[in-house]
Amino acid sequence: MTLQIKSALNYILLKRKTLLCAGGLALIFSLYTGSAMASLQIAISAYQNNNYQLANEYLEVERSINPNQEQVHYYLGRIAYLQGDYDKAEAYFIAAIKLNDQRSEYFYWLAITYAGQYPSVSIFSTYSLANRYLNAAQQAIILDPDSILAHESLVKFYISVPGIVGGSLKLAKNHAKIIAQLDVAAGHYAQGRIHYEQEEYKEAEKQVRLALALQPNRIRYNFGLGWILSSTERDKEAIAVFSGIAKLIAKDPLERIEQWQALDKVGRISASSGEHLALGQEAIETYLKRNVASPSLSENTWAQSRLAKIYQHQNKNTQAAQLLNSILSTKHCKILNKQVNKQLKELNASTQ
């Protein structure tokens, strides 16, 4: 038995309870009988199949064997990103770049990690974070000028942040033109996002529908259409689009997040409108089983409050009250606490 395998097995023994609950025996077998590269490929396969816990376990074992394997850090970073742990994701991506600074995708993921941190930083850190984002995103394009994802990320940045931080409608349009040259459908979608930010909803919808005409099963484009419909108070059309997204196949984990967001939107619309209640209940119950905790997704307690509202619309007052009291027994923000107490008062009033 080699020293590397002994090191990996020692790690497994330290983590045996967790590993044995989620495929640890398979880890031991692959490490004992196969190569380190095989365990990395299994980790990547688990990641691609949305089994992030198992992927993380294989990657940690691989990291204990070979801490200089760039892809280990890269995929650990992607998992941390999907779980909303942006500080950890940043550290992993920087580690991967230190090992290989010629991979565009490493810089792209580092860039969107910085973008994910933007809403939570203080105003004093905003400029520094924007510069780090731009440096990473631009380096991703230098290494791969045809990276549609990197260009799309820059479009989003330039239309989302104030001009004083680096926002620029002109630069956003320039990147949208480049995207259109690389992929016509993606170009229409980029134009749609720009029009949406300018509150030109009719033109935004036109561009997104043009993208969908070319790629009708693309989750990102369907989600964009649903968002526009919802923003323009066309909830009946929006809920049909959002509910249909669950049946589509995600091209990447980021689109998988958009699938979860779509389910959340179905629940929101159903709870607020009192319509499509069965659809809304199913959407939220599925949403609560998700395996990612991205900050772009609602916390479970908020989703549960909407499920309680749906129960209330269905006259399932006992179930609604139980769920709301369960929320109050957990840690949550003051805004949600106020909303839950309001819902309980409404329930009490309706049963008297």
C-alpha cells in the first residue's frame, strides 16, 4: 500500500461516519484498488449528477492525496459556490489559478464568486470587489475570447452596478454584440436583459422570445421570460412558464439553480394570488428538498411561510398553523417573524 493511499484511508477513518452514510465504502474501494485519477473522475461525475455531498467527499480525499491537483480545488470551489459559501469558493478558485493560470473557466468562476459577494459587502468594499471582479472576468476573456459565459457575466455586471462602480450601458451593449456573433440565441437573450434593466419590458420580451424560438428548451431563456411576465403582472402566463422549467434538463449547475428559483416563483405566485394551489404546493414541497443553499434562493423558512399561505387558501388551517408555529420555533429574521405572526392572526380570526 502506498503512502498516498494510506493518507487517504486515514482521512476516511477520521470521517468514517459521514462517508459510510454517503458512499464511503465506494470511496475506500476506489482509493484502495484504483488510481487517484479515478477518484477525481468519480467526484466530477457525482458533481455533474448534482450529488454535491458525495463529490465533495471524493474531492477532499483527493486533496489529501494530491494537494497540487488544480481540478480538485476548482471543483471544490464550484461546490462551495453552489452552497453560497463565497469566501471558501474564492479561496479554492485562487488556489486553482495559482496552480494553473491559463484556464479561462477558473477565472470565470472566480469572477462570478466576486459578483455573488456584491450584495453583502459594505459600501467601502464595493469598489475593491468590483475591481477584482472585472480583473477576473476580463482575464477569462483574454484566455478564451469566445467564452459566452464570461461575456454574459460582464453584461450582467455592467447593467447592474452604478456607473461610479463601473456600470456602463455602452460596455454592456458591446459585449452583447460579441455574444450575438458567437451565438445568435444568446445574443438575443443578452439584448433582452439590457432592455429589461432599462424597463423596456416589451422589447425585452421580444428579444427573449427570439432566443427561445431558436433554443426552446434552454432553462435560462425560459426563466428570463417567466421573470418578465411576472414583472408585468401576467401571473397566469408566468406560472405556466415557471412550472414548465422543472421538466427541462439543466445544461449546467447554474441553470439548476434557476430551476429551483422557478419552483420558488411558482410558490410565490400561488401563495399571493390564491390560484393554482395544487401546483404551488407541489412546487414548494419540491423546493424544500433541494441540495443547494445559494443566497440567490429563498431560505426554507420563507418558502414554508408561503406553503402555509397556500394551506390557508385551501382551508387547511390546522396544517397552516402547525407550519407557522414551527417557523417561529427556529431562528429567522424579524421581517419573517412579523409576517408569520400576521398570518397566525389571520388564521385565528378566520376560525372564530
